[in-house]
Amino acid sequence: MGTITSPRFIVDHNVGKLARWLRMMGYDTRLFSGDNDSHMVALAREEKRVILTRDTQIMKRRVVTSGRVAAIFIESDEPERQIRQVITALDLDPQYRPFSLCLECNHPLEARSKAEVAELVPPYVFRTQSQYMACPRCHRIYWRGTHWRAMTEKLKSFTKEATED
């Protein structure tokens, strides 16, 4: 498919974990949880999003086969193989804009001061962390704890794999 600059995605519920990975990397990713394939394809076309799915019927639709809507058939059931496939197929940068979008709702995150999150995070986190991001839509708070470090290492491993190919 070649490189697409800053692609936007719509992820079928059958590969839902891809949404979190792509959001983690900073790519605008809508998770489609409905059952109406026509609605998902229409959204993809309207919002100029790449469809990611394991549904062979979507791949057979004329709007997809003609190229009017870009779609990638995800081959594996395993989430890490899925994200590697997407990174390779679209030449994505795993370090595009890491941790800039809410992993849950896809909304851009905003920096928050320590004082602003004092009552919103566990006491240990408040004592040990100084940088916070928050989602203004769903109000989740993010900080650079052990989970963040593990995800950062995973993104780095995707970058290394991409340069080794």
C-alpha cells in the first residue's frame, strides 16, 4: 500500500485491540463495535479512514475492491502480529506521536499539573509522578508509571523490527 502520511483508521470489533495499539502510537483510530458492515464502510468513506478487519465479506465490497475505501485484511488472531502487519503494510512510524490520544476514547490528551490531579490519582502515584495527561472527554488520567514504560519498550521494539526488515 505504501506510506500514507498520518492515516486515520476504523477498526472492526473483530480486531479491537488494534485500536489501542494505534492510539498508543498516536494514530486517530475509531473502534467500530456495531454489527452493520455497511455503516462501518460508510463511516470509513465519509471520514477517509482505513478499515482494519478480519471480515472477508468487507474486503469483497465494491467500494473496497475499487480502492474508494482503503482496507487491510488482518491475517492473524494475535494482537502483536496484527499491529506488526499494519505497521509494515502502511509503513507506519510506531513512534509517530506516542501517548497523545486517549487509549479508551481516541480524544487528544491534555497536560495536567500535579495540583489538578491531586484528588484523581492514587496517593502513591501522586507522590512518585510529576507529569500527567488527561482526557477531557472521558476524564481518564495517564502518567508515566510501569505500564507506560512497558508500552514504550514495546513501541520501541516495533520500531527496531521495522528498521531490520
